Amino acid sequence: MWEKPKILVVDDEEVNLVLMEAILVPAGYQVILARSGEEALAAAVREEPDAILLDVMMPKIDGFTVCRQLKEGEATRFIPVIIITALDRWEDRVQGLAAGADDFLTKPVNEIELKVRLRSLLRIKKLNDQLRYAHEHINYLTRHVDDLLKHFDPLSFLTHPAREELIKQLFYFQKLAPEMVLVAFLEGDEKGQGAIYFLQEGRVHQERFSFSLLPQSPLAKILTLEGRSSWGNRSEGQEEIFRSLEGILAQAKVRRTLHNYVSYRQDSIWLCCFNYAHPVTSYECDVLRNLSTYSQFLELIAEQVKRTEEAFHYTLEALARAAEANDEDTGNHIIRVGVFAKELAEAMGCPRSFCQEIGRAAKVHDVGKVHIPSHILRKPGKLSPEEWEIIRQHPYYGARILGEAPRLKTARDIALHHHEKWDGSGYPQGLKGEEISLAGRIVALADIYDALRNKRSYKPAFSHEEVFKIITSGDGRVEPSHFDPYVLETFRKIAPRFEEIYESLKD
């Protein structure tokens, strides 16, 4: 099941090597032999032994020097070294301690004493290894979690893929990795659907399946431990639970003999890891529980942010609808302008977050019209200079309504700038070029396109082809110089999409 401890025996006398091998092999150890200090140093790195029995009196490199070099090596410093020597002066022991030796035995070696001291050092090494590996493992998982947090987007967060990505990290720290991981969604305590994950050729693969348990199955003892972990090593009993777990794997067409498991259930999610290369302890349970808790924490935050965002979007759209209540019947104008703006931003290669934001914020581009008297907005004829001056104030009103909140900055920019023109001939501020916000420059074209497509009291509805010609060639009132050249060029390339969108969202 688990590999036997490896003992590196170093001695330049063959008879001593044969003697040590005769003692250690029957005691359940793997024995590696080295006949010189040079061989010992190479074997220690290559074989990664669990302990080293080291003779002192050797040619070229003596045991003290070998021990010192082992303790200085990054890969070998934690391997316990027992110096075996015929030297019994206290000065020799001091020299051995100074070289980093963990224990001493005097020749001729007493077999019982050797085994006892070796077992003691191996227990200490095992604890040190577990502590060191746990420290490395925690640092590895922490780095992964930090990376997830840096890229965490609650609005696009998907619970299941995020949980699966965290679970996959269990495989990549080989020293503490399980052979398989089960992730199941329970339907009561006797049925569920899930997937088995396993590492193959350096990649994590999965097999999805459904499973059911017999009533009163011993596995129910595990599944009812909600919010708690359980674990077991087959050598320590729990045979019925291991057979039940193997039965679930068989339903996934995975037939394996299990020698340990770690299980954690929270709500309807059940996680179970199988066949670590070492006996499992509460540490593996803590790792599994913390990963599950972390994914649930992200899920909770994402759900709360999404609810807040949905309420925010609803409020924005309600505000936009309220602004249009006094205007002519423009139907889906605010929706279409948002979709047009998002389409332009995406085609321009803008960041994904900006594209999403402009699609939402563009809906309130005319929110300032709530301050414009309805008789002016609905006037069927030509506006007087005084009325036109009032209309030209609605971008200011819109910016004032939206205020200075950082979350509404894009919406405020759009409300204030969507009637500005690239050549400086727009209103309300007569801004020119890049003085106008990018969001304002994009929505300016989207708004013009939709306005020209719609019938108004003062104008007929134009076809897509007519609007395309007006925007790209001009008609005296609308000129190409009014638009950001890059926005205009992008519109030329994706104009057919504008027609598709308009037709799909037509009143």
C-alpha cells in the first residue's frame, strides 16, 4: 500500500554492508548501499532515503564530511543521519554533532538498539515531513486563492466551475495529493449526481455519473455529518464504509481498491478524496473543508453582488423610462441604444468590463429630459430658439441627476457628452476630440443611428441604408466630422449588426 522506509547504508567494508542489510530487510526496510562518501552523497539526492546509517572511517571523504555536506544540502538537510563508528571518544561525538548528526551508534552495533533508534528517528522525520509538506501545501493553496481573488468578478462568477477549479488544485501538490476526488450534489442522503476527478498524463480528467445508496448504508453515517469532516485509513478499520465508497465508484465505472478517504459535506455538496499516498489525518480534512468553505464564501459574495447589481440596473432602467415618459413614444429606444453602444465598444476592442458598463449606462443617456417640459418634448412643429435652448440643457440636468457617485461615472459621462461632437460643434459644452469621454463618443453615434431609424413628429423613419449613408457621408445636419473617426470606422465595419439589432428590438 505505502512504500517501505528507505535506509541508505554507507560503509567502505563489504561485511558491514551485508550485516546491515541482513538486519534491516527482515525488519521491513528498503536498503540502499553505498561504499564511499561520494556514492553516499549522490544516492542521498537520487533515492531520497528516509534515514542514513553512516560510517565515519572511509577513504577520501570521511563520514563527518559527508554528514556536514548532507546537512548543508537543500534536498538532503532533513534526512536523519545516524553515525556508526568504532570511535568512542567524546571529541568524536562533539565532531559528529557539529557536523549535524542526529544520533550515534558504536560498533559492533546492537541489533535491538539499532532498530529502536531507527524507528524513533523515522517517527521524527515523518512528523517533520508532514509539517514541511503542510507548510508548502498551505503556501501553494494560498497563492492559488490569492490569484483567484485578484481575478474574482462576482458578476461573472459561476459556482460549479469555481469549486471544480479549487478541487483540481488538490492534485497538483504531488506529495499530499489524492488519487481521486469525488464532487457530488446530493438529493437526500441516498441519491446524488456528481463527478470523479483524477490526474492522467498531467491533466485533470473527470467522469460524471449518478449514484444511489441502499437504505441504512454505513455511508449514511458520513453523509449525515453536515458541516463536519470524516476520514479513515483502511488499515485502521471501517471496512463497511470502504466497501460502500468502492460501490459508489463502481457506479461511476471506476473500480479501485481504496486504502484511505477524506470526506466533507456542506448543505447538498459532498466532497470526498481517495487514496492519498500516505495515511490521512485531520490535516487533509481541514484542507478539504477550507476549500469548500472558500468556494461557498465566493458564491455568497457573488450572489449578494448580483442581487445588488440587478436592483441597480432595474433602478437605472426605471429612471430612463421615467425620463422618456414626457417625450414622444420612443418604445425600445433606450434598450437599443445600450445594445448598439455595447456592440461598438466590443468591436473596438474595449475591455470587457467597459463594454458591459456602457451597455447598461447608455440607457440613461436622456435622463435629463425629466426636467424638460412635456409640451416642448412633444411639440409637433419646429422648436423656437428659446425652446431649443431649453432642450440643450438636458445633458446638464442628466449629469446633475446622476451625481458624483463613482459607480455612476460612466452613466454621468454619457448623459453629459452624448450630444458633443468630435469637431467641437456639439452641445452643451462644445467639447472637441478626446475632451469628450470615450463612452460619450460611442453613445453619440448609437443614439443618432436609432433616432434616425425612428419616426418622429418632425421627421420620417429612415431605412438602415439611408441612415448608414447619412452617418458616413453626411446630409447637412449630420456629418462624419461629428464622430470620433475610430468609432465611425468601427460602425462602417459592423453596420449590418446594427440593422439586425434594430429589427430584433423594433417596437
